[in-house]
Amino acid sequence: MDKSAQSYRRFLDGDDDALGEIVDLYREGLILFIYRYVANLADAEDLAEDVFVELIVNPERYGFRSSLKTYIFTLGRNKAVDFVRKQSRIRPVQNPDERLAELADLHTLESHVIRGEENRRLYEALDSLKDDYRTALHLVYFEELSYKEAAGVMKKTPKQLENLVSRGKKAVRELMGEEGI
Amino acid sequence: MKTRDEFIRSVREKSEIAMAEKEAARAEKKIKKKKIMSWSAAAAACLVIAVSAGSIGNIGSMFKTGVDGIDAAGTINVTDMDGTASTAERGGASATDSYSSESKNLYMLPAGIVLEDIVNDSRTEINGEGVAEYMDWFYNLPDEMKLTTEEYEEECEKSEPERTVRYRFTMDLSLGEDKEGVDRIFYIVDGVELP
């Protein structure tokens, strides 16, 4: 059982502080991951909260079968996909001040999650990739999930995930020149 | 963006609301089950009375057309019943009221069907002639391969689910001009062959 799953077990046994430990481990990474789908930081934060709500309200659905991180990111992806599907095509336009504040928050968040200049350049390059490539590379490189875990989050087989990563890397190499990844 | 503590506070507040809703849904489910049991008994009693009165022909036609709220298997859809005898006398069966595994041909066609592949996040909308084909397919599936929303939720709550759900099957039941369409949702397990 990994560290976060142990914290979750303690939380379910009545240790309220253990929830904070899980939040500390995954909050920022999860918000950034969801942001890549919904493209709005407030929405991403709201959906990330819903993921933790799910852990509290429906603990029986986890069952300690996979790593807690995989489970949390799977929930995050599902909620993000549902959100994008349901949301109105017409979105209210943010006023410039709000947009600036969001960009500043996003920059802070990225600097916490994306470490190092090389990763930073990779992260920016991901914006130009197809959704599946981007998600696969994000999970493997920035969240450091194994291929098997990332496949679980994306509801793919490990082989499919391997192909996505391989093709994603090729696309990044084309974008970034020989440096690539 | 919220601070860590604000985030946790918000999660706790949302959780309290969600817990209360979950409890309310559970309580409602219990009440519904009780109602179904008592109305099933009432339906059985009605049939016995009808048989003893010698109205076998009428019972035959009841099986053929269905009675509002009562299906051919004698169970009652409590959402259609207000608890009075007059309700049971109204004619016309809704699409799912008249379904049972013994009476496959009694259903009315829904206005449309949406088949969602939950695993692959894909969605198919079926309208027009395709509806009849999908309804036949759906009703011919063995009972253990299709779950109601309640059964699906119960399955989700199990630590080791016995069945892997693959599809969400939504029927748009338009019940007439004066009634709004109502969705009836079932879940279908993995491994079935689509029409």
C-alpha cells in the first residue's frame, strides 16, 4: 500500500488530518491535469474538489485495488470529460482582470508541478498535441505514473498507452527539434 | 485560486451536502421498495378477484394491452400510481410498464435511444427505424446482463463488483402530447454484441 493509500486508510479510520496529507500530495497536480481538459482554472479547481468529495462520500468505490494516485487521476479525468461534454458551448467571457489573475495563478501552479527548464519546454509543447498524446505524456512525465497506471486512468490497455506515448514523443521531437524527449 | 485550507474547507462542505443527499436517496429507495411490495400484493389480489368473477376473457386482454401502472407480470410502477383505484382503471401502457421477460412484444417504442459506451466515452443516438431494432436487442438480452440504475449503484458500491458495466442505455419515453418525455436508464454489462 503506497503512502497516500495509507493516509486514506487512516482518514477512513477517523484521522481527519490524513485528508490534508492526501490533498497536499495531489491537489496541485490534479488541478493542472484537469485544467488541460477544461481550460478554466476555477472550473478545474472545482472539479478537483469534487474528486476529493468522492473519496469522502463513496469510499467503498475505491476498494484499495489500485494506487490511490491512479484512482484520483481517473476520477479527475472522468469528471473533466463529463464537464466538457455537458457544459454550454457559449461560455461567459472573463473580464481582463480575472483573466490576468487566472494566468498568474496558473503560472504559480505550473511552477510547482512542472520542475526544470526541459520539462517546462515539454509542457508548453504538449499544447500543440492531440488530446490523447498530451494526456498520456502528462501522466507519464509530470505525474510520473507507470504505463500501466496511466493506461488505467485513460481507460486504455498498456499497449495502447505505450503507442500513445511513443507517437506523442515523436510529435514532440518534430516540434522541439532534435532535443525532444 | 483557493489556498490549501480553503480548498479543504470547501471539500468538507461539499461532502456534507453530498452525504445528506446520499442518505436522502437511500431513504427514498427504501420507501419505494415498500410501496412496490404492497402494490404487487394488491395487483395479485385484483387478479384473484377477477378470475373468481369469471372474467377470464378480460384478463386475456389485460395481458395483451397492459393496464396503466400494472405490467403483465403483475408488478406496479409506483411512479404512475397515486394510490387510488381509479388510477389502475386508466387505460394505456407506458413503454416500460408493460415490459417483462415473458412479454417481450408488449412494449411501446420510445421516441429515441442513446447508447453510451462508458468505457470508451463514445455515444450513439438511435432514432427512427433503428429504435425498434435496438429495443428488440435490449429486451432479448438476458436479465443478468442489464441493470437498473439502482442495481448499477449497488454494484458500484461493492468492493469487488461481480459485473463490469460497459454501456448506458437511455430510452426517451415520450408519453403523449400532454406529458413531457421521461428518460428511463439501464446499464448493460461488458461482452454483449451490439445490434
